[in-house]
Amino acid sequence: MQAQAKEALLDAYWNFVPNTVKRPLNWMRRRWGKATRNVRYFEYEHRREFMRRAFTALRFNVIPGAYAEFGCHGGMTFTLAYRESRRIGYDCPMWAFDSFCGLPPQSLPQDQHPAWTQGALKTSLQRFHRICNFGRVKRKDYRVVPGFYHDTLNVGSFHKDMPDTISLAYIDCDLYTSTKSVMGFLASRLRHGSIVAFDDYYCYAENALAGERLACAEFLKENGRFVFSPYCQFGWHGMSFIVEEKIHWKKINPSLFPNVAF
């Protein structure tokens, strides 16, 4: 009942409160968060700084491709990515992948985490569009792919209308099974110089590897094509990597680079 009431209030806020009112409220909320050292303020700033660094690197190194976000609850990260990419002059296509009806059920032991319950972290598609509008993200500049990943990312014919190359993949889908589907989708779309960010890389089970970190490790073991070189950590939970073709490391002694996973 409490969760339903919260959803109703959020829908009312985003559907009926005009942006001219929401913007000063948002400004005051962020100022208050900074003054009180609220964790949400620092989460926002860490993500913003990561986006600035990532898009600066992609632009400077001339790495083309799309921005793809997998898990768009709240819309904050997506709007940050849009603003920072445009501020830097990296005008990439923007793609949002989400069920827009919350998390799927935990289907494997590797999915288990007390925070990842079925239906949690829900942002409706309508609310997502309104958040993007509030963040001045132009509707013509982004594409949305609604649905669970085992449906939208695993059907061959559906891939025809997807981005061919992804320069920055931001993975925030929490569950191991969802991340496995995402990594399988990315395998043919990443290129040398792309950046992959895992929002919940350091969210794991108490007695085993799990979630996004396990899915990442298995991808590197099974794929054989890529090396993920550590890039930026953001917040206490997120980690990003530079994608590199393993063939470029072939003549280098791996022992000289202990932090690189082969």
C-alpha cells in the first residue's frame, strides 16, 4: 500500500506539476543535499563527473557510436548522459532500454540480493518521457526500447533496428540474468575504445560472486575477443572499463599488466 501511494504521488508530480515549478524545487533540493551532505547529492555528482570524463575520452579519441543505457529507473543517469555529451560536443545517438515496469523476478541464485525484488525500481514509460522533457532532452534525440531483456535483446529479427556500434554502454539492470542478456547483445556492438559502465558492479552476494560483476567476468571468459581495462569508479557501487581488442595485446607480456583481465 505504501509503495502504491508513493507511485501515485510521483505520477501526480510528473504529470501535473509544471516544469517552471519543478525546476526551482529541484535546484533547492540539490542545494539542500549539498549542504547536508546527503548521499543522493554525491551519487548525482559522481555520475555527472563520470559522464563528463567518459564522453571527453570518447570525443578526444574519436570513438564513434551510440550511448545505450540498460536500466533507466528515475531517468537521472540518462539525462546526465545527454547533457554531458552535448556539453562536450559528442552528439551521439541515445538509446534507453528498460522494462518500464520494474525488475523481473529473481530466476537464478546468482540474481539473489535483498534489494532486487520483483517490481522494484519502477519508472513508467510516460514518467520517463516527462523526466527527459524536464531535463531538456529532446524527444527526437533518443530512442526507447521497452520490455524485459530476454524479449527485446534475444530475438534476432528485433536487432535490425538497433544501434550497430555502441561507444558507451551504461548497465544498471542489477540482476545477473538481465546483465547476461545485455552482455550478449553488446558482444557484436562494442569496439576497441568503447566504454562499459556497471552501475552495480560492487553489489554482490554475501558468499559468492553475483549480479553484474559475475556476468561481466563470465563475458570476458567466454567472449575471448576483448580485454576490459579498468577506467573510472563512481560512487561506492559503480565501475567502468575501457574495451580493448585482445589482439592488440598479443605481443605484450601480460605479467607487465596485472590489472588487465585476459
